[in-house]
Amino acid sequence: MSVIDTHSHIYSEQFDEDRDEMIQRAFAAGVEYILMPNVDLDSIEPMLHIQDKYPDKCLSMMGLHPTSVGSEFMQQLAAMEAWFQKRKFCAVGEIGIDLYWDKTYIAEQVAALKIQIGWAKKYHLPVVLHVREAFDTIFEVLDSVSLDGVWGVCHSFTGNLEQARKFLSYGCFKLGINGVLTFKNSGLGDVVKQLSLDDLVLETDAPYLTPVPYRGKRNEPLYVQHVKNKVAELFATTEEEVDRITSQNARRLFAL
């Protein structure tokens, strides 16, 4: 049975020494697809290089990460949108709101998010949303725009049950679950087990958020299996069932 890593930054410099070996480890263990979110202008070339090498397995998204949004975001977005005329992408992402690191460019982050939601409608693609310390703000944005023709995933969901239900109430979003689920004090398991497998897709966010038992080391797509194992434990079901449903969710979401 296959599993899909719906969010992985395998173009990161942290993989420069062993990228091909790392990718092959994942494929050998049954990872069917690795989906790569873009973050800024500099990440485009290395990301597309990987897709060109593994065109049926490693698929690219296009978007401007909220922590990459600054005073010149409009120029960045213009350069990124031009890529939709040149290449096929599986999603608009990674986009969203991040108020954890810096609140200087809140207005710009909101503006960039709205523009990129517009891309998703224009190019008929899902959105991959990054939300950190920003649930109230992202809900304000989503409530202020038309979501007709919008669908996607809240990547690396770490909110509470009320926030999970708010996202799901839009009727067009799944929740991306990663290694945070395995962290002892995250509290995420208490939320996830009150949801449905139909609400979830699996991811790693490699090289970040490495699951137990490898926490503290570099994350990689192979380790999505540990997220899957924890989900199976929470739902008292088999790993095969988690594989089947979450992969089905991902295939529909990203048109795989």
C-alpha cells in the first residue's frame, strides 16, 4: 500500500549531500508521491530541477511563503505568476499567514494571500495554506473572499478542535497532519481523534518537524510512515486503512 507525502521541502540545502538516496529510500518504502511547496524566488529552480529528475513522483507547487513576504512582494508575485504559463503545478502553495516570527508585514501577507487565492481560482488549483499563530487572521481572510472554486489543505495543522472544525466547515479544506502529532505534549492527538480520516492528508514538512522516534534529527519523506502509524493508533484502525483513505484524499485534492 502506498502513502503520499503532501508537503516536503526536499530541495532544501539540508539534502544537498544525499538527496537522491533520500528520495530513493522513500520510494522503496512505498511513498508514492512527494509534493514540494515553493517558498520564494530562490527555491523555484532547485524545486523544478527535482521534478524534472522525478517527473511522475516529485511534483511542484508555486507560491510565496508568508515569511518571504516583504515590501517588494508584488514584484515577487508577478515573477511567480509568470511560471504558470511555462509549467504545470499541483497547487498554489505554500501561502498563508505567519505571525510567529514577525508582524511587520501583516497587511502585505494578507494582500499576498488574497492575490494567490485568486491564482487558485484562475488556474483551477488547490491552495496549500500555512497558518502559524494566525488562525483568527486567516479565518478573517477566508470569510472575506469568495471561496467558490477554492479548495485545498491547511498544512501542518496544529490548532484546537474549534479551529479544526472552523476550517472543515468551509467544506473545501483538508487538514495536513505531520510529525507534530507524535510529540508528547503537542495535544494534537486529542484533536485529531475527534475528526474523521476523510478530513486528513499526511505530510512531513521535511526537513522540519521530524516525528518521534527521530525528533531532533533531519526529517525526510520516509518518516511519513511514523505519522501514519500514529494516526492509525488514534483511530484504532490499520495502517493500510490510513494509507487508503488519506491517499485517496490527497489524490482527489491534488488531482494525482
